[in-house]
Amino acid sequence: MTALKSETMTHEAGISKVERNPVANLWLAALTIVLALFATCTLVLVAWPILAWIGANFNG
């Protein structure tokens, strides 16, 4: 194996072992929860009037 190939493999192995900052993990978790709540609330606020309209017009 050439020296260049060996160095490339070592470098790639090092990249896969990088760990994320614990503070970044907390921010990522918080933003994920906020995004999930936002998406859920948006879907409910959009779907509720549509379902009410369908129920009123089609006697559902």
C-alpha cells in the first residue's frame, strides 16, 4: 500500500470518530422538539377548519 493511500485511510478513520459537542446535542434536541411542536400545531390549525368545512358541507 502506498504512503498516500495509508494516510487517506487514517484520515477518513479519524473523521468518523469525531464526537459532537454536548452543548450542541442539547441545542439539537431543543430545536428538534420546537420544530416538531411547530409542525404539529400548524397541521392541527390547518386541518381543523378543513375537516370542519367538510363535515358541515357533506354531513360527515
